[in-house]
Amino acid sequence: MTPWWKKAVVYQVYPKSFQDSNGDGIGDLNGIISRLDYLQKLGIDAIWLSPVYQSPGIDNGYDISDYEAIDPQYGTMADMENLIQEAKKRNIRIVMDLVVNHTSDQHKWFIEAKKSKDNPYRDYYIWRDGTDGEVPNDMKSSFSGSAWQWDENTKQYYLHLFAKQQPDLNWSNPELRQKIYDMMNFWIDKGIGGFRMDVIELIGKDPDKAISANGPMLHPYLQEMNKNTFGNHDLMTVGETWNSTPKIAEEYSDPARHELSMVFQFENQGLDQQAGKEKWDLRPLNLGELKKVLVKWQTDIDFDHAWNSLFWENHDIPRVISRWGDDGKYRIQSAKMFATVLHLMHGTPYIYNGEEIGMTNYPVDDISQVEDIESINMYNERLAKGYSKQDILKSINAKGRDNARRPIQWNDQENAGFSEAKPWLKVNPNYKEINVEKALKDPNSVFYTYQKLIKLRHENPIVVDGDFKLVENTGDSVLAYWRILGDEKWLVVANLSGEKQKFDHKVDIKKWLLGNYDERKSLENIELEPYEAFALVEK
Ligand code: GLC
Ligand code: CA
């Protein structure tokens, strides 16, 4: 039997920015509950909820100080249970974010661990002596600088692959692993729909060999976790794996291996950065390369023995229409094009909150307007290295994580209907033009394209199970593919570019499914409009 999550569409909620219910400028659980009817209307099956656990908020909740408590800024455990129940009534499951590569430095385990070398919690984290008075090795933090932080009290370094307030847990300690499994079962017992696993590829690390991702113990730990927690439940699990190849993705998601349901892979993320450099070192996207990566992840994994997720956006990456489409003249067309191309592919699609109305990036002109720790650390590091402020801000405006973290634009009222108070992060001023209320009133809005695509998936097994086949020789800017199931054949055509493109294809059209321009009667010797995309059933 096909598991539910293969037919599902998942919607990511970034709680801090979704909906404020009590006028403090910060989104919260009751705010999410108040918007469940909207999400039901969109048609999604599950919500991936970014972290709402108790946290000092250094990394907006990805630094957890108590896994079994809700952060007061988001509400209470009773509110969380209420969210799970209210969502269930609408056939929506709540997938929790599982952040277990690291904790906050305010977690009681770390507060204990740093007290002394013989503290019972010491070994929950990764401590090493220095080498000749220097850091143990040259492992780097994803948030700039060394991954090793000196602890003056006990005269050792601890490992942090993210901020120094996010010490890495020592997964080689069996007692720690059991504590994590107990915590996961605590949440499973509350009736959640599964877990999105934060940077899970890092847990099998070997710090002494400077190996972080895809370490030797990664898959053994995941198999152990599966057996001790979600393995016997009807839950979905998705791992955040920046360093997956199709082969590695199969290792995670082959049902016979009892690890995860699927992974997020990020191969397209490197396409607009300079080779061998950081994400901040920009270069223009080549559409041919984007097309190649999209096709690779449809054809190089065996969907009978693996599963993949499909997404353009999340809370760590910029809005796709600003990045690779057009957030000006062709905003609506390019938003619909990205939606169509992705949602008719093989795999489980994810929508990041606001994507369904075509929200855009919003540039800043000074570092004081930036909230994200990753951008701020990089700014300071590069400033010290002699980069100009202007260059650094350019990178932040292109790739910074605040872009996708701005409050959801619900209506054209003050603060976009997100809050009665000043929001924690400034609302994009284009909310008068781009907002949910307006989208719902306009039958041609981006929202209804997403709604329709979700419906097509729910009603047509070919979208879930059909084979993917590329239409060859369409050039770099046009991506066209078939989905094929038995005698049924669907054709999807998308112009990835903002220029007209020639397209020539002989086809008998049985049924036009959807498109972002007028319906076409023939595809012979046509000129695709900028960002045109459509899908049809062949005779
Ligand atoms: C993941 C999260 C990101 C976070 C990091 C550290 O990449 O998606 O937001 O900063 O892990 O937890
Ligand atoms: Ca609030």
C-alpha cells in the first residue's frame, strides 16, 4: 500500500512569522490555529512546523534549551496539543522539526557538561584538548569561523558546527541517544505526523578526522533511531541532507533499510554560487544547469526503492521568484511556472509559507536591519577581511535567510494583518499588492494554481506514481517532461526563462489540465511566452 506521505503535499510554517494572535509582534501557535481553515482550503496534508520548543532564540529556535517544553513566545503545551487536534480535524498532520545535531548552550545538559570534566553530562557533547595551544583541527562552523570554542573553565574546546551557542551533541554516547529517542517518543505519543530532521547528515560525524556530513555512523544511528521510535508508527520522516547524491538518498530512503521516508537534497542551491566558494560568492544561474539538476533527481533515483522531496523554498533560502524568476513584471507567471514544474514531478512537494501567494525577497540597506545570525556573522567576518559593506550587503540581499522569514502578508491592513504590534522583522512593503486576502478574491491568482496542483496530485495516481521521462532537445530554457502510468501520459511544458522560446512538438491533446497563459490547441511550431507553463493529457 502506498504510504500517505507519498501522496501528500506538505506546507512549511515558520512560526515566528506566520500569524501573531496576542499583539506582541511574534507569530504563535494560536495564530497558526486561526489559519488552519486557510490551509485546508489550499488543500495541504501536513504542516512541517519549524521549531517551537523552548529556546533562547539565537538561531530562531534551532537552538533548543528544552525539547519537551514550548517556548512561551509561541504559547503553551496545551496550545500545541490543541494545534495537533485542530489540524487533525482538518486532515492535516503536524510534522515536528527535530533538531538533534546540537542543543542550545542553555540546555541543562550543556550547563552541566561545562561544569567539570567529570560531570555526568560531559560526554553528551564533543570536547577536545587543543593542539599546540590552538584549535584541535580546522573544522569550520557554518556560521563563520572555527567550529571549536574554547571553554576557559575546563580548559578544553567544544565542537559547534553552527553558532557557538549551539554545541554539537555527541551521538557516540549511547545514553545520549536513548535520551533523544525518549524525547521523540514523547512527541509521537502526542499524535504528531512525523519529523523533519535538521542537518541529520551530521550526526554520524568523526570530528578527529574532521568528517562532519555522511560520517561512518550516520546510517547505523538512523536505523537504531527508526527501531526505537517511529519505525512502528505511520509517520513521515524527512532528513535535511545538503550533501546527498542520488545514491546517498537511496541509502536514507530505501524502505528495506528502515531509515527515513525521504530526504531534502540541495544540489540546485550551488548553481548560483562560485565553484568551491561560499553561498555568498554570487554568480548568475545557468538555466541549462538548473534543468540538468532537476532532471537528474527525477531519473537517477529508483522511486521503487527510494523517495525524494520537491521544493523551491524554505526558511534558509531566498524566495524563488526573486532568485531565479521575476518578482516584477512576470511575478505571477513565474510563480505559477515554478509551481507547475515542481508539483507535477515525482516525489513529495513542499510549499514554504507565502510561496503560494508569490511572496518576494526584500532587500535591506544596512546591517542594522538584519536579524539572521548567519548573515550577521558573515558580515563581521568579511568586513574584517576587507570586503566592502556594499558587496557584503549585496550577498545578503541575494542569499540571506531573512528574505524568506518576513511576516506572512495576510491583507493590506497595517503590518499586513500579521500583527497589531510592530513585527519582529519588518514586513515587505509590497503587502498592499501581494497578500492572501487579495489572492483569494482573484481566481487567477498564484494561490489557485497551487490549489489546483494539489488537487491534481490527490486525484490522479499518475502524479504520485507515474514514471518521469524528459522530452529531449528542447534547449536549455525549456523543460518539458512526460509522466507515464500504464496507458496514461501527461505532458508538462515550462519556459524557465523570461524570454520567448521556440517549441515544437506534435501531440494530440486529450485534455488541457492547467496553464498560466491561454489554453493551446496545438504545440506545433509555437513560441512559448515568458515563464509559460502548462500541463495536458495526451491522447
Ligand atoms: C538547518 C536549519 C537552519 C539552522 C541550522 C542549524 O540548516 O534549517 O535554519 O540554522 O540547521 O540548526
Ligand atoms: Ca504572539
